[in-house]
Amino acid sequence: MADSASGSAADKSVQVKLVLLGEAAVGKSSVVLRFVSNEFQPNKEPTIGAAFLTQKCRLEDRILRYEIWDTAGQERFHSLAPMYYRNAQAAVVVYDVTKASSLEKAKSWVKELQRQANPNIVIALAGNKVDLVQSSASSSSAASPPESEDEADDATATPGETPGAAGEPESLRQVPREEAQAYATEAGLLFFETSAKTGEGIVDIFTEIAKKIPIEHILASTRGNAGRPGAGGSRAEGTRQQAVNLEEDPNKAKDACNC
Amino acid sequence: MSISTALRHFKEPTKEELTQIFFSLPPTSGVPKSDNSSDEDVEKMEINAVLSVGEAEDSYAGKLHIMPPYLAFSSLDRKSVRFTIPLSTIRRVERLNARAGVYALSLLTWHGMKIIVQLTSLRPTADLFCSLLRDALKVELQRGQMKLVKGFVKTCYSELLISETSNAGDNEHEDGSLITDEKSGSRQEVSYHGGLGLKFKFPGDPKKLREGSKIKLWTTYLKTHGRNLTLLRYPQCTRLVQVGLPNRLRGEMWETLSGSIYLRFANPGYYERLLEEHKGRTTTSTDDIEKDLHRSLPEYAGYQSEDGINALRRVLRAYSFMNPELGYCQAMNILAAAILIYMSEEQAFWLLEVLCGRLLPGYYAPSMHGTLLDQRVFESLVQRYLPIIHDHFQAVDVQLSVASLPWFLSLYINSMPMVFAFRIVDCFFCMGPKVLFQVGLAILKINGEQLLQIQDDGGFLNLMRDYFASLGESAHPSSSDPRARAITVFQELLLVSFREFSIITDEIILSERKRFRSEIIHSIESFARRGAVRNLRTLGRFNKEQAGLIYDALYKAMCIVPPPPATAPPPTLLTTADGHHEERPETRIGLRTFRYFLSEIATWARDDKIVMNGFQQRLDREVAEHEFIDRLFYFWDTGCHGALSFQDLVSGLDGVMFNDLMDNIEWFFNLHDKNKDGFLTKDEVLTLSETFLFIFRYEIGDAYLGAVSRFMTNAFEYGDALLPQPEQSKSKDSNTEPESPPPVSSNQPYLNLATFRMVVLAEEVLESFFETDLSESFKLEHLPEMDLPLANSGILGDLWSSIATDSNKKIFNMFTDEIGKTIGKHQARLPPSDIHPGLN
Ligand SMILES: Nc1nc2c(ncn2[C@@H]2O[C@H](COP(=O)(O)OP(=O)(O)OP(=O)(O)O)[C@@H](O)[C@H]2O)c(=O)[nH]1
Ligand SMILES: [Mg+2]
């Protein structure tokens, strides 16, 4: 298993538990799939409970091993979420730029994380499905003209949206970038607009999180904990960790991760 | 924020309900009644009996039940043999020639199967049973049910399979899907119900699945043991199910084994009508359904076609309309998509009802309490039967549920390759929900050694994923014995499930659920409480703990006076400004619930009496009713909803509980200034005085009374004096007759805040009321734990909880009071002013 592999390179690799939260069908699983296997499946099954995936990431001379928990989005699964975000060192809260309500839901997730989760958790806000609001000409990463396959899955991705607006994709947008950005700044979150479909912005989320994570501290607590990721340690020593974080951060921020 | 007290209304099933559940009967209540189903009180009875059919089977002793419109039997061990058949399928009942002391009946089904039951109870009991049976059969005949049977069974594939002239196999592919004659386009007319598999093929390799031989075995069995409505379940039936149902028969067997066939039989046309009635309707549930339609077993060909998607849409929509409280929960799409491969929409609809209602109770409810409960039960079973694994999980802080929750929630369909998951589903419908636990335990046991190596949740999930991917491989690849090599990992799994974990019985599951229910309810409720407090827009000057206490009072009030169900407002109302639907609209309470709420918090909003009757001393609390309380309700309803949310209550209380003297006077003034013009009218001054009297109603002595009456005199004096007096005509009377003040029209501004303040401050009693007493009359206290639906321990606890509905408690109290009176020990008194000892 992959576990043992990373275990042998123990001194250089660090495990980071990351959880994805957000309203149903905003594209959490798709974001993870893009990050982990650089794929996109137009019809992903809804996540039941949660899915678990891992991906390694290089940051300077360190290997970061993300353990990703992709949770179910429907409101009634909410009470299960703490099971998955406990001990998480990072969270990606996803909303759908074509659905205003999903930002509201994202905000309430952020609030919950900030109050209930690991006090030093690094949170990123991701406005997904930007491909839907970019006219194909200006779309940076998906330069190809819309294929028929894409059209079909656009329709399924945002049911109820009038496809008539296809000529002016920007009109599909319900969450202005500035609004989300302002909120993220105010709440102290990393912010990205992404598309799991085109791949835009996906890797950046994980890279930026990696830079912000207090790696030294995790390493310290992991070693002291017989290879266990952050479990007890990070919470108990929360205050000390903050101090470490402030010093370590700039140094770590140089390199992008190499996924 | 929505607050639900639904969990408080849970009741453990009665013995009678357990019997119904055991025999897969439709519940007597809750399920939609079709127009022609009899609802009159029918007499039920059970009797000792010995069952035999033909020569093929042994006789089995057991119990025969008449539960109109069904006749049911189970062998003494409750598992070898059983049947549930609608009475309308019985065509003749004969008393067999009485040998000495033998009392036997021969029941002839519509298709000529003879069921012999020997009634082994005493003669009068047997006679009574026979007469009940006769009456019940007559009722069925009169209801016309008998005539419906023949038409109904035409929808069942089994009938085609066993008919002598059958050429059922002729137009089928090997996997059981239909061969369509492309050239003539003459798709053979299909009268029986079937699923998408007929058109889009069934999953799996038919050769490997040995479809042909399975069909043969079943054909033989069904010929001699009845089928669909009349299936008799002998040990061989279970064995055949365990090796996997054949594709073509699977859907029908699922509905037969689960009992959903009885619902379909009893409610002809209901499904279509339901869809018709709600045509074009959109709700939160239907929105959620739309999101998931293309995300349900997308790899199956049927769901890459509009046929499949539309069928799935209709079934899920119909279910959400029938059960709006549950609506739609993700994972139901997976179940529905799975069963639709094998059955028609109507069949799937009723099977979904049985799944969500009886087989997986509370799994998909908004709180998902059933899911959480069964996860807890599963964990405790692991602890009991696989203690080493459990301890290891504890030691490395791995949560079982991260893997097992989806197993249960999607009947393993989401976790394993479909062909294997469907085999588990076969067993699940045949042997009941305990199968989920047995399989789960077997998975852990088989992987025990590796599980002891894992260090975290992730390792656990990876291990499980690898295991599920290997189900089709040989369990003993390196064995020298070719037979051992041929055993697959999956076969081994079933073997371990049903051999080693046959100790897991329905009774164990039920009693474990009972054991953990209150724990789960508590944790769901405290989670909801935390969420509600967190989601408040503003706490005002309260801290979180205080807001929690307000929540508790609200919650208690809602339990006792449930607010009217948040009737789904018309779709347009549900749509908020930005065009989205709220999952659940914000919970708001009406005036009646509010009165109860306030009585928990404000001393003057309740009338307490301490009652002693020689048996018990208790505090009887009545909720006060007064115009003032209603006034407060509307005062706090700043959004004009006619109802108050949690936030309204918090903000409302915040507006009074932290006030100083001047704030309080102003608050009180505003409360009575209905049109908010800064003046009280004369009527309002009167009302306000009445409020004083109401609040002071338990104060002893006449200091308060005196203060209030002086307040009134002064208020009117100042008020009159300050009245504008431009009109001569009016002032005439008033000047001459100081005793009768000038007629003031009811809505004329009369007393302003400054004057009011002055008048109040002139009275010491009132001053101190506004200085401290008013704010202090609101108290946030920890409420005693409310009784949960079931008591956990103690004989007294049990007794109390068995009478513990509110009305029963009242009756009990009245009863003891009466006795108390007769023995001269009854007395009731007011509690010491404003201090309420926490008596029970
Ligand atoms: N156009 C477009 N569609 C997307 C994008 N990301 C996801 N989708 C589509 O949106 C739908 C939902 O995606 P999922 O990844 O399953 O969403 P989720 O948030 O994991 O949903 P739950 O598991 O139900 O909470 C799928 O049909 C995806 O194909 C994107 O970036 N662009
Ligand atoms: Mg998902």
C-alpha cells in the first residue's frame, strides 16, 4: 500500500489531512478527481458519506501527502461532517459560481469550521465551474471549441438553468468574483475560482494551502506520535503551533508543488 | 435554521407491530390507504398449527396468524418456514375428515395449491379461528379482491415461467434480457412487469451467473410452493436466494420477499395517480432529485438513456410526494436506480416505500437518525464479536463509520461491484436488515489481520477498497485443491456472514437499537442545538451558553406545543431572492408555543401550584394567558411573520434582559405603544395598567395594588393636563367636570414617554420594578432533562415512562389527587413568590 511507501521516506514527507465541504453538486468530487488523477467525469455519482483519496505534492525538498476527505453535500448529511473534519489541517470549501445559494452554504461551512474544527485549520474557498461563465474564446485553459459532449454535461451540471443564455455565459454567473473575494479576505481564507472541467485553478488551491500549512509543526507532532497524522497533537498544542506557523510560513512559500 | 422535534415522537413498536413487521405486512397506519381497502377494526388471532404441503416438504409446527386481509404462518424457530398470503388468493377452505382429535384445514389457492394446516390448539380455540377465517374470507369476497387476483398475477413473471405452455425462454437472451425482433419490430407483448434490464441487459456475465440452471431450480420450486402473492418460504427458498437470484426473476422476488408486493396489490393505480396529481410540481426534493438523476449508476447503459433517467425521475418524485417529510435523500437515487434494473417503476416505487419505511427505518430521514443509530449498533456489535479489531480501532482513533456508513446507506451497492452487491441485496430482502450487519462483521473479520496493521482512517478505507475490488478473485489462489481454488472471495464472504454471524438475529438488532436510541437522539439534538446557536445572526448581549438555554426553552415548548407543521408553502414562496430553494424553511413558533416558551423563562408567564396529595409532591405549572403575553409576541415579531424564530426570541429577550431603569421604562412604554408614534393613547394607558396588575398578581399585600392605582390616577391627571385644548367646545365640559375627563378618541395620542417616566418614578414600587425586578423576572435556567421516548433504567423510570405521555401524566396526577383528597392529604398552595423550587 502507498502508506508504507510514504512511511519509509518518513523524515521528508508529511501527511496533511484535508476535507472538502460545500453544497451538493457544486463539484467537490470533481475537484478532487481533477487534482488526484487529472480527469473529469461529467456524471459523477453523489458522494455517500465521504470518499477518501490521497495525492502527493512536492514543496521544496518536502513531500506533502494530502489525505483528502471528500464529503457528501446534501444538507441532511451535515451531521456526519464532523466525523470527517475532525483533526483536519486544511479545508477546501467549494461553491458553484452559477448558484448564489451555494456561497451562502459555503459561508456557513466556514463559520462552522472556524468554531468547531482544528483551531489552526487552513481554509480555502473555491468558486467552481467558472468554465460555465467564460465565453469559450476567453477561456484560458480550455481553448478548444465546445464539443458536443461538453454541451451535454453543461446541461446536466446546472439543471434548471436556462441554456438559452449560452451566448452570454457571463450571465450564468450568480456570484461575482469580487463579492466572494471580499468575503474570503474578510474571513481570512485563501480564494480561488476554479473549474474541475478545464482544470483551471485546481492545482493552485492545493499549492497555496501547502504553503500555508505549518509543516514543521505537523512533522514534529507526527514524529512524536508514531507516524500518526496530526491527530491529538495539533489540537492540544494549538497555541504553540501558531507561533511556529508565523515564522515558518514565508520560507515555505517559495516553491510550488509538483503534482 | 430549522428545528425539528420529530425524534421525540418515536415510539418503540408494539408486539403487534413487530408481528406485522416480521410478516412484511404493510403497516396499518402511515401508508396511504387505497379507497377500497378495509379499515374497519378487524379481528386478529394466532393459533398453534402444523403446516404441510404435498409430499415434497416436511411438516413444520408453528403459529398460524389471521391478520385480515392476510393469513400468515411461521415455524416455531421463526426462520425455517413462513408465508404471508392475502386471503383473497384462497379459493376454498375445507375441514378435513376428522380423525380422532385431529382438526385440520385444507386451504386451496387460486392456482390449485393445497396448504394443509392442522390446528393443534384446543377445540374451542380452533373453532373460533375457523369462524374468524370464514368471516374474513367473506369480507374479501365482498370487497371484490378475489376478482383482482388473476389480473394482478399476470404482472408477475413467475406465472409465465411456470405455465406449462410457457415459451418464456424463447425470446430471451442468455442473461434474461429480451430479444427484440429488429426486422418485424414485433416486440413480443409483455404483460409482466420488468425492469430496464430487459432492454439494456443485466449486469454481469450470464454464464458465470449460471442463469439457466438457476431459472430451472426456481421454476420447480415455484410450481410446488406457490409464487408471488402465494409464495411459501421453505428452507430451500432461502438457499436458492443465497446463491443469487436469476436476473429475470429478481425484481419479482425482491418485491415478494420484502412484502412490497402486498402494497402494490392493495393499491392498484396509486403510483400513476400520484404522479398525475403532482405533475409539473417542483419542491426542494424534486430539485435535489434533478441534480442526481445523471449521477445514479451512470456506468449502466440504461442510465445513459432517457428511458432510464425518466423512470428514475418518476419513481423518486413519486416517493417524495408520498412522503414529503422524508422527501429525497442522496443514496436513495442509487437504490432506486439499482432496483429499476430489475423491476418496473410501480414495483420499484413500492419497494422504495418498504425500504425507507420498514427495512431501513430513519436512514434517509432529514436527521438520518436511523443511519446514525445503526452505525452505533454496528460499532457495538464489532466491540462484542470482534473485540481485538475494535480495540485496535480505538487505539489508533479510527472511526468504523467512515467505511461502514456507505455500506449500510446504499446496501453495499456503492461499495462493491454491482453483481456482488445485488447478491447481498437478495439476501437482505429475504432475511432482513440483519444481513447488513452480518456482512459488515464478516468483512472486518476476514480482513482482521490487515486491519490490525492500519494506523488511520485513510488506511482503513484503502484496505476496504482493495478488498472489494478483489471479490471476484479466488479466495485460496494457491491451494492445491481445485475446489478450494474455485471459491471466490465473495463466496467466502457470504459463508462467513451467514455461518459465523448467524448469531446476529433480528432480536439482537432490535434490542441494540433500543439500547442506543436515546444516546443517538441526544447527540443529534445537541448537534442541532450547537448549530442553531452558531447560526444566529446575532447573539445580542448573550453568551453562547445563554443562547443555548433559550434554545432549550424553545425546544421544550415545541415538544409540548408543536408548531403547525411548516406546510410546504407554494413553490414561489420557497424561492428566495436569488432564486434558490431552502432545504428546510426556518422554524417559527406560533402564539401558543410562544406562551409555553415564555412560561419557562418569565416568572409571571406561568401559574405554579405546589400540590401534595400524600403520594407525591409536585409542581403543577399552567401557562398563563394574558393580553400582555400576546402583545410581547407581536412586539418581537419584527419581521411580521405572525410567528417567531429562534433569532426573534433571542433578540427579543436581549431587548429586555439587560436593561437598566430608564431602558426598561422605555421598553415597557414602547411595548404598549402600538402605532409607535411615541404616545400612548388613553386605552393604552389602561391596558398598560392592566399589565401591571397581571405581572403583580401574586404579590402579597396591597403595596402593588396601591401603586398601580396611584399610577393610573396620576397618569390620567397628567395626561389630561397635557392634552391640547384648542377647541372651546370640548374644554367646556372638561373644565367644569374634572371627574369626567374630556372624551378622547381612542387613537388620540395621550401620554408621551417623558410623562410616563415621570409618573412611574413617582411610585417607589414601580421604580424598583423597572430598576431590577422586570429584567430579573426573565430567568435563563438549565431545564431538567426531558424524558426521552424511552426510559433507560429503573423500575420506577419504566413505570413513569410507560405512562409518560403528557395526558397520561395528567390523568395519573388527577388520580392521585383524588385519592389524596379522600384520605385528606391533598393540598395545593402557591409557591413562595417568584421562587420556584425545581420540583418534579
Ligand atoms: N461545467 C462544469 N461542471 C462541473 C464542474 N465540476 C463539477 N461539475 C459537474 O457538476 C456535477 C456535480 O459534480 P460533483 O463533483 O459530483 O459534485 P459534488 O460537490 O461532489 O456533489 P455531492 O457529492 O453530491 O456533494 C457533475 O455533473 C459534474 O460533472 C466544473 O468545473 N464545470
Ligand atoms: Mg461528491
